[in-house]
Amino acid sequence: MSMKPFLALAVLALVSSIAVSEPLLPEIVVTAQLRTVKLLEDSGSTSVLTEDNIRQQAAQHLQDLLNLAPNVNYSGGTSRARYFQLRGIGERSQFQEPLNPSVGLLLDGVDFSGIGAIGTMFDIQQVEILRGPQGTLHGANALAGLINIRSNRPSQQPQKRVDLGLADYASWHLGVLGSGPLSETLGYRLALQQYRSDGFTDNEFLGRDDTQERDERTLRGRLSWEISGRHHLDMTLTQVDIDNGYDAFSLDNVRSTLSDEPGRDKQQSAAAAATLVSSYRNLDTELLLTYADTEVDYNYDEDWTFAGFHPYGYSSRDRYQRQRDSYSVQLRLLSNERSRLFNDALEWLFGFYSLVNEEDLKRSYTYLGQDFLSRYDTSTLALFGQIDLQLNNHLDLVAGLRTERRKTEYSDNNRVGFDPEQDLWGGKLALEYSFSDVSMFYGSISRGYRANGVNAEILASSNATDDSAIQNQLRAVREYDEEALINYELGLKGQFDQRRLGARLALFYMDREDQQVKGSFLIRQADGGTSFTDYTDNAARGNHYGMELELNWLPLEPLSLWLNLGLLQTEYENYVNADGIDLSGRDQPHAPRYQFAAGGRYQFGSGLYLQAGLEGKDGFYFSDRHDAGADSYELLNAALGYRVESWELTLWGRNLTDQDYYVRGFGSFGNDPRKDYATEPYYQYGDPRLIGVSASYKF
């Protein structure tokens, strides 16, 4: 697809000049940074998806929004997106091996990195996407960046709302919320939603159309307590119950399946967080305590068919049950107006962070003989600090540093165990030049990191074969090293054209050293089937470079336009995969070379509006093991709404042209006896055309 129309819109927006008397673009605040900062004053490439974006997209889950942000991708292989990629970096799946996430995910301050099904969107205030390593901010789980989800705070005035929606495929949602003051010093917010859909798969063998169903319940509660003039306490409770079907793959690569035991993809998470903010004479403090309990049950019909379809009686099922408990403590000490240094030119911040994750896995597989059991615990202790120094009226220096002690303990019933400890560090150095109250240039260098580890499944398999060549291959990937990433970035952001045009531009180059890559050994079984042994390895180097551009333009009072564009180039340097193929110079997986979202909204008056948008991305590889990949695609979305006083009614559609596109794929194994198990690619489809109506009533 030609990019000329979108580039033309960008050029037109940048050179236009329309006289207006007052600013019209809203101010947006980023809460994920060490200090709350305005989006236009944040020296980094950050996208903020607001509550309006969520409602206009009729988004039920984070995956419904991510195409709006440049250089952001996600992978399927599950019922909901659980794994994310920023600038072409991020995990794509998890099976038996432990996972060290490289994209952080926070929900109201609670770490859910690697278990992104938690990202339901009911009563969410905004989603912040911080691209590039967050070595100072979040440490080892944010090599590629951070996704921060914030729910709405208690309102100052009493508020109640009911949301109802109906859509294709027997989809519906019902949500209720209440908010307001309980006393002069205490406010509350309580939100509950149920979402259901039959999904988009027909199971021909069982005669069902709901084996890929979505059954998702969200409960959020918040309290805000003004203890005194110097102390404020925020408390949040979250309970998300995902009980979805998983029946996504077909031997014929269509939306109908033949499985006799459709899978399930469940996640039950309960989380609590408390934030105490205190102000003293010469110091402000922020204390954050979090706890989360998560159970994940991911299982599927591995042969994709029914008993008797495969020869030799081959029929299999695979199930992964994980239990993860997470605890964290974070204390920040911040300068205030009385403790700034050098005539108020220097602001400072220091902090302490501790995170403990305890994860148990039980894998039940038809041909495993006995259940596989493992325990994976990680503990992190970190110290961090940041200074913001005003060099003159226009130029600021920002410097941050984080040092982290990470300890890992792993054991399983294959008598494999390891307990490495490692010291890690990251940081950021940035110069910010403000040439007006609402515009700035910046240049930055930042370092991120990802911890080392051991491939437990490889260790357990080292004696499973007498083939010396295979044994040598297995020995070579028993362990993998820490990865480091240095990001060089230049940016421009601001409001122009008398504040009718908002523009944010970032140019970046990321250099990855000892890059961690996902691989697998293909094992052909005697009955004709195949299985994989996954592992993590290190490539010598990799690099990612490109651009992110976000434009918001108000050319006329009733008309708003937007364009978000990401360009990305990635490649390996000196990397030979497990099949002996030299991948040097090849694009990395899940790294489309371009990605865009463009559209507009027109207010007709009297509460009536029309919105339309087009989002798309280039094709990309699914893995470095094979050449299967997604084709380029474009999705057309639209909404016609009416908002008046307490009512809002919206007719909406996503993927209106019913474009087929893929969100996950495998390309190096055979699973079809009708084709003598010939190797061929298999794909999981993204959502088809979906049309619905949503209504909201406030009282």
C-alpha cells in the first residue's frame, strides 16, 4: 500500500497556519515516569491512548488499541494478546521455559509483565506506551519499553454510569460503575463489567461456533483518602477473570477447526496496591506497596483434530498451569521547592525498589509420561536516582541511573536446578531544549538490560539422544548471557499553528549486545509427528533504527485529524540459528517496517459525530527459525455517535472490509497426514469484521 496519502497529510499539517484565539488541543500528563510530567515535556518517545480513544475504538482489550501507536506490535498464539513488541523487541510466546520479559506491563502500579491478558479496558483512564529502554525507571523487565495502564480515580462529584453493548458473533458487554465522595476526605470508585462473545471460529467436528469464545469479567475498586494536608493515600483493588476458549489453528488455514478437545486460555488475577504520598518541609515521599496473585491455565488440542484422524492412534493434548505471586515495595524521595539545589536549578530524586516473583508450573502432556513440575523465583533489589538540572532558561539536563541485584532460583522434577545472581545497571542522559512554553527538542542516550538464564528444557534433554552432533548442539545453548541495549534518540515535540497542531517526532537507533533470541529444535517422532524443544540463545549483535511520528490537527472547529506513523529497520549481526542458517542482515521477527494509523472525527453539532480511521502495518516474520510471516494489511474502522446530556449512543465497526490478517504463525513442521506430514506454514487469524452498537447512560 502506498504511504503517499499519509505523508502528504503530515506535510500539510506541518505547514498549515490557521489563526485562532485560544489553544484547543488538550493537555496530556504521563504518570509512568519517576515524576509526573506533561507529555510535551517528556524527553522520550511516548504514546498516550486516552479514555476517548478506548471508547471510540469500542476497545474491550489492550490488543484492540495497540495498532494506534507507532512501532507497537503484539503476538497471538493465545486467546488475547499476552506478549508485546516495541520497536521490534519483545517475547512472542511462552511454554515450558521461564520467561524474562523485555516489555514491562503495569496496571495501577502492579507488575503484570508477561501476562498481558490482564489488559481489559473497562473504566481505564489512559494507556501510556514508553518506547525504548527504561533502565532507570523499571529495570530488567523494560529492555524494550513499558506499557502503563491507569484506571480512573474517584471523582469529586457523585457519578453513576451504565454501559451496554451488542455486536456480531453473539458479543455483548454490560458494565456499571459508581464514584464520588464518601466524606469530605474520602472518595471511592467501583466498576464492574462482563464481556462475552462466541468468538470467530467454527468447530465442524463438534458442530459448535463458540470454541474460541471470550468470557471476561473485570472488577476494579479505588479509594482516595486525604489523611491530612501532608498525607494522601490511594488504594486500588483489581480482580480480572478471563475464561476464554482457545481453538485457533486449522490444518486447512481457515476459520473452521476439527479438534475434538478444544483448548482453554484462562487467567485469574487479583491485585492490590497502596500508594502513600507525603509532603514534609524539605522532602516529598512516595511509598508504593503491591501484591498480585495470578493463575494461568493455557491448554490446547495439540493434534488439532479428532481421534482416528491421524495414523498410529496419534492424539495429544498439552496443558500449562501457572501460579504466580508477586510482591513489590518502592520508596521514592523527591526534592520539593525547599530542597532544590543551586538556586532552585536542580531537582533530585532517589529511590529503592524490591520485586519478588514466585512462579510454579505444572505441564500435563499426553506423551510426557508424568507431569512436568517446576519452580521459578526471582527477586530484585534496586537503587535508582535522577537529577533534573536547569542549565539556562531554555536548556535542561536529565541524568538517571539504576543499579539492580537480581537473584534467580529454578528447580524442576527433572532434577535441573540453578540459582545465578547478577548485578545489572541502566540509565539515561538527556538534553532538553525548550524553544517555547509548549515545544522542545531533545537528545538522549539510554541503556537497558535483560537478565541472563539457563535453558532448563535443554539441560533435561541433554542425555535423551546418543547422536553426538545433537548433543553438541544442545550443550552450546544450555545457558544464555545478559543482554544490553543502548538507545540513541533525537526528538521534537510541541504544539504549533497557534496550538491547533500537536506534533511528536522521534528518531532512534538501538544497538543490542549479546541479543537474546528465541529458538527451538525440531524433533521428528517415530509415529510421524513432530515436537519442539524451545530455548533462548544469544546473537552477537542486533540493531533497530527508525522513526515515530504522531500528529493531531484541528484544521476547523468541528474537525480533528490524526496521523501516527512508525518506520522501523531491524537486522541481526553475526547470528547463525539452530538450523545452521546465517541470519545476518535479515529482518527480526515481529518487526514490520512500517505501521500507521490515520483518521478523522467530525462534529456535526447537536451531539452528532462521525469518525473514521485506517490502521495498517507492513508484513513481518513470525520467527527466526523459518520464513513464515504476516502479510501487510490495512483495517478500516468507523463510528457514528450521538452524545447529549447523560446519553451516548454509538454505532461502530472494526475491520469493515473484513480483511484477513495473521497474528501468529508457524512454518517449519508438518501436522497433516493427508499431505504425508509435509512441512507447511500454519496461521492464527486476527479478528474479522465486527459491527456493534454501544450505549452509555450517566446519572
